[in-house]
Amino acid sequence: MEIGLVELSRLQFAMTAMYHFLFVPLTLGLSILVAIMETVYVMTNRPIWRQMTKFWGSLFGINFVLGVATGITMEFQFGMNWSYYSHYVGDIFGAPLAIEGLMAFFMEATFVGLFFFGWDKLSKVSHMVVTWLVAIGSNFSALWILIANGWMQNPVGAQFNPDTMRMEMTSFFDVVFNEVAQAKFVHTVSAGYVTAAVFVLGVSALYLIQNRHKDLARRSIAVASSFGLAAALSVVVLGDESGYSASHTQKMKLAAIEGMWETHEAPAPFNLIGFPDKEARETHYAIQIPWVMGLIGTRSLTQEIPGINELEAESEERIRDGLIAYDALMTIRADRENVSPEVRETFEAHSENLGFSLLLKRYVDDPRDATDEQIAQAAADTIPGVGPLFWAFRLMVGLGFSFIAVMIFFFVRASFYQMQFPRWSLYAAVAIIPTPWIAAELGWFVAEFGRQPWTVDGVLPTALSASHLSIADLLITLAGFITFYSVLFVIEVSLMVKYIRKGPYMDVAETEAWQAKHEHRLRTHDGQGPFANPAE
Amino acid sequence: MILYELIDFDLLRVVWWVLLGVLLIGFSLTDGFDMGVGALLPFVAKTDVERRVVINTVGPVWEGNQVWFILGGGAIFAAWPPLYAVSFSGFYLAMFLVLAAFIVRPVAFKYRSKRDSAAWRSRWDWALFAGGAVPALLFGVAVGNVLLGVPFHLTDDLMPIYDGSAIGKLIRLLHPFALLGGVVSFSMLLMHGAAWLSLKTEGQIAERARSIGTKAGLVAVAGYALAGLWLAIGIDGFALVNDVVSNGPSNPLYSEVTRGGSWLSAYSTRPWIVIAPLMGFAGALMAMRGLRAGREVSTLLWSKLGITGIISSVGLTMFPFILPSTVDPNSSLTVWDASSSHQTLFIMLVVTLIFMPLILMYTAWVYKVLWGKVTEADVTENSDSVY
């Protein structure tokens, strides 16, 4: 198989996946924020909260639809572009995708129509329940997708079956409760909450700058900053959980992110900044913080974290061990009815390294014919691109910490300073709207690029996973996706801008009637009306 | 876990084959009228308000309906991985067209009425037309190709391979019989969309829909009959040569297949399956009568029965084949050798038995909440909140 085809397939998958993930985080977070706002409305009965629900709901809708539309591409691309992958691991990987549809997406998509069209057809409480079901559905959706992705990072609960030439599930429980999947799920949905919080904060800040819709903007900031603070803390803490689980499931990824070439005696230092050099196998000008890496990775002061060079040597051993499994597999396949039990036993004993022998398929048709140089080359292939991972990770973490600072600032201002926000902070809030998306895309880059050269870590090499298509096939669909997605992106952003500019639909008469009715009850002790705006 | 051995492997395979049919039918019955309505849009509605009425008949439900399609894809992946791998990569560019339609359609629903410009709205109306018509046509073309057999083979590693260039593979899908399949599915879904509009709209829109729907029903019935005749005299079937091992490993290369005879010989070995084409004819004919007479609920139900009959007749005729191969018949995928493992099928069945009733319940509730006709007043009075 030509490498060109695999590279194009990867490019297309990466592009469509990253495009899809422009819409997902906002869906995850905004659905919950909208549900919270509607809950406040149902509890307090104040019209402003319904107007907020409807306004943020309309922005949610513009975003949601593209998340749905581009998600279909993701589900179909496995079969279209990664057919050998689909055959090889479909027995395990397909299940969470199907369950996502059954359990989560059906609920989300069925009720989202009622969210928009059901305001006059449902009681207040029923509508609120519908909104929550949309939010819960979206988040459950993420759970199952990340169980699927978590399995690609840490393929537990499965075994190779020589009769069907594929991986088969041995424990559904292990697949679902995969520690990598669970850590990823919480990390990813929290990132979505931060994205929505930053978005709501930014748009509300814009309204305060423009001196309009101040009631809505202040309340939205209060909700977004408290929700966002909790989420930003959880992203960082649970990102750390991902790091910890990587230290025993994906050692190579962790070492690459860290730019750690040699195994360091425990506890290893953390390279805060440096310039990883794959040729020289060294990270130049590294500024190190002692002990931190060891603490993050192993939560101990005594356990070692292996460096890239040691892991490469380990890969070479695993390739050689995998060749024994591959040889046994070929014997079984030649005459499966009459093969001796010893051959099957040999296969079982070495099958966990079968995937490593498949790395050689890039160089030879029959891995058993590989030379020592080819084996060394395949072992070197197990080192992912250290430089890009090193930098992408640091940028993501830097952004993650800055979100905590932003949320603390707005939370404190909203809670203890009568909603007084200095003007510079409002401008800053508008300016940082795109940053959570950057952080989220970097996160996916680290997760997926860091897994290379595997589609399923240690089980199936990427080079083997792609469909047997022609280059022309790929060029046609790539051109199609690029044109199509660019047009949709421009339309989406322009509609978002239009609806933000237009602002919420405020029913003035309704609000005033409500205020007149409740004024006596809400009058404060200083004699001021409850609706007087705080002094500017 | 040994629990899964409660149900035999071969039984699970048959159950999942039935469920595959249920999902395809569920998709055609629900999203089918969305596609039909999209394809009818430019012809049944002339003014902007009329078009918005038509769009809003499906506005609140298309998202849920489309999940049948997504779930269908997911279930094929989970229960029939070889089928998923072979068909999606083999129909590559055709799949891309379907994807494009399913991407543009949601966006068109959502964005069309968000600007006042007539040009903007007209462009989205055509997007809705294409988003409904293209998949409605292509699904029939795909089914036609499955009956004809598809030119793929599996290597010893079970890698699916198709020969031919990108465009060549696309053009090869356009065999006259496959095109006839496209005509049947397109006209059938037009009829279904018309039955939906006749229930959900009134006045001129409903009248136009009934008139087009009646003609579409006639084309569907005639095309379906012609396809049956063609299968009887002009198209080879496939058959398993050796004894059927129904609970063996899922490796298509272990069974031997020949090409020859007729698909329709299934009607002599399993005569009871004749009920499916009878349902197809009866449903479509009664739906046509209902459309002409202006009956509403019963017409939609007849139309559903017709679609159920037509789709299940294809599956029942081909059993146990799912995707036969013309260039290497031994690579053909059948119910007995293209499924997931015993355990995965069992787990997926348990999950389905838990969630499918829930899905049907809440979907029914949503339709109940939204029951009633969509009128021009509904659209003009809620201009900001509806599509």
C-alpha cells in the first residue's frame, strides 16, 4: 500500500474530526448552561430567565445543527476510509458507537425539536425537563464516543481471534470502565463547559461594552463564571488524571510529550520549556522543575518513568516477540482444521505483541522476512513526533491555567463587587472567545498524534488501517469536504454574529407587568427598588 | 462472562439480521417522509409562507428521525463489521454524496428562515430538495446493486479490495436495474412524503401533495413489479454450496458460494415470504387510493405498510446473503459469516432491548405533543421562532 493514500486518509480524518470538534464543545456546555437558566426560570418565574434561556438557546441551535451534521461524517468515515480498521476492531469499537445512538443521541435529537417548538405546547416544568434531556443526551453522547476513543488509546477487554482475523471483545465491562476512557470523558466534557462559559462570558461582556441588554448580560456572567470556574478547575485536575493513566498505558506518548529521551532516576523533573531535537535525541535548553514529572506521572517519589530510548528498545523486543505470534498465526491459517494445539498455544502466548509485528508490513509483505535494519526502523517508528507534541501540550496546559484565572476574576467580581467589571476586563473577555477552541483542538492533537504510529495502541498500525482506495477517490472527497465545510463555516459564523448583534427578544410589557406585581415583595431594606441597576 | 451463551450464536445472528431490517425500515418510515417532503418542497409550495408551512411539518422531528440513519450506521458497525467495512468503502463516492446530502439538509432546515433575503431562502429550498431527493434515489440504487452483487474480494487478511478507478466505480453503480431500484425508492418516498403532507397541511399544499403522491405511488408500484419480473428472468442469484455452518467463526472465506439460479427461488423454498411483496403492493395501492380520496391517518399507515413490505421483501429474498460478490463469490457476506462475535451480539441485543422501547415511547410522545396541522397562521404568527 502506498504511503500517499494513508497520509491523505489521515489528513481527511484529522480535518473532519477537528472541524466537528469546533461545534461539539459548545453543544456540551451551552446545553447545560441553558438548562440551568431555564431551571432558575421555573423556580423564580422571572421572565428575564426565560428570555435568557431562549436567547442562548437560539445560539445553541445554530451551533448544534452543525455538530450533528458533521458528526455523521465521523461515523461513516471509519467504514469509508478505514475499512481494515473497521473490520479489525469493529467487534469492539462498533458497540460504543451504536450504544451512543441508542442511549444518547436519539434522546438528544428527539427532544431538541421540542426545545425549540414546544414552548407553547408544554407546561413550564415539562419544557424544562425536555431541555435537561437534551443536555444529558449530549453529555452521554460524549461518554460513549470517548469510551470508543479511550479503547483506541488503551485497548483493554479484547483479544485477537485467528479464525476471524480480528480483535474480539472479551469483556464489555473492561471496555466501558477503561480508566483512560473515564479520565478522557470528564476532561473532555469539562473542556466543553469551559468553552461555553467563555463564550457566554465574552458575548455578555460585549453587551456590557455596548451598554445594552445589561440585565441579561450580568445574570449570564454570574451563571457562566461560577459554572466556568468549576469546569476550569476540573479540566486541569482531570487532565492530570489523564497524564497519570498515560504513565502506565501509553508510556511512549507521555515520554514524547515530556521530551524525555533518557530514563531519569525517580522522581523525574518536568521540562517546563525546551527544544526537543529528534535527530540528536535531546531536548535543548530545557528549563526543568525538579520532581514534578515523577509526581504527575507516578504519584510517587520512587517509581521511574521510562524515557524514549528505553521504550524504543522495548518496542524492538516486542516486534521480535510479535513475529513468533505472526508465524504461528500463518501456520494456523494455512490449515486451521488440523493445526496442532501447541501452535495455538504459541500464538496465545505471544499474541499480545502481534500488533508490533504488523509494523513491519510497511517495509515487507511478510514480516517474517524483515531484516534487522527494518526491525530497527519499525521500532524507531514507534516514536511519535516529539516536537509538535511537546509544544501543543504546553500551549494547551497554559491556556487551561489561564481559564482558571479568568473565571476566578469574573466570579469574584460578580459575587463580591456588585457586578462591576472594569472596562479592560470586558474587552479581554471578548478577545479570548476563541481560545478554548484552540485548547480543545490542541488536546485532541496531543491525544491522536501522540498515539501514532497506531490507530489502536499496540494493536493495529495506522499504515495498515486505511481502505484500499485510489488517490483520486481521496482527492475528490478532500476537495469536497474542504469546499463544503468552508462554506458552512462562513455561514455559521455569519449567522452567529447576526443573532448576537440582534440580541435577545425582550418582552418589555411582560417584564414590566411582572415587576409591578412583585415589587412590594422584593423591595429591599434600603428602600431602593429591587430592579434599580447598581450604580455605574 | 458466560451469560451470552444463553442465546445461541446462530439465533443471535438471525435476530441481528432482523434488527438490521427493523432499523432500515424505521429509517425509511420516519426520515423517509422528511426526504419525501424535501423532494416535494419546490412543487407543492410556491410562496414563501407555503414553503415554511411545508418545512415546519417536519421541522421539530427531522433531527430525531435522522438518528435512525445514524443508528443504522452504528448498528451495522457493531453487529456486522465486515458489511460496514466492505460496503462503506466500496460505495465510496456514492457514500460521500449521501453524506453531503445529510450534512446540507439539517443546515438547510435550521438556517433557511434565519435571513429574509429571497435569494438566500431559495438557495436553501433547493438544498432541501437535493438533501431529500439524492439519498432517496441513492438508497434504491444501492439496494439494486446489492441484488446484482458487488465487485469486491477479500484478501487472506480479510482486507476488502475493489478494482477500478474512482469515477469508474461510481459509474459502475449505475446499472439499469440499480437505476430502477432508485426509481422505486424515490417514488416510494415521494408517496410517503405526500401522505405526511396530506395529514399535516391543508388547502392547496395538501391538494398538490395528494396529486403528486398518487402519481408517485403508481410509479413505485409499477417499478416494483418490473423489478420483480427482471429478477425472475434477467438476474442471477447466489447460493451457498457446502452445508451451512450457522454458528461458525465470522470469516466469509470459509464458505463456498456459487452464482447462478434465481434469487426468486427463495419463494419456492420459503413460500411464506410472499407476504412481504403482497404487503408492498397492498400498502402502496391503498395509500394511492387514500391520497385520491383525501383520507389522512389511514393513508399514512398504508404507506408505511407498503414501505415495510417492499424493504423486507429484498432482505427475505436474499437471505442468508447480505452482500454478494460478483468477482469472487466466495468473498460474499452472509448472515452466517459476517457478524460480530457471539458476546458482542448478545451485549448489543441486551442494550437494544432496554433502549429501543424507551426510544419508541418518547418518540411517540413527541409526535403526540406536536399532533395537528401546521397552518399558514402558525408560521406568520410565530415567524421568529419557527423555521
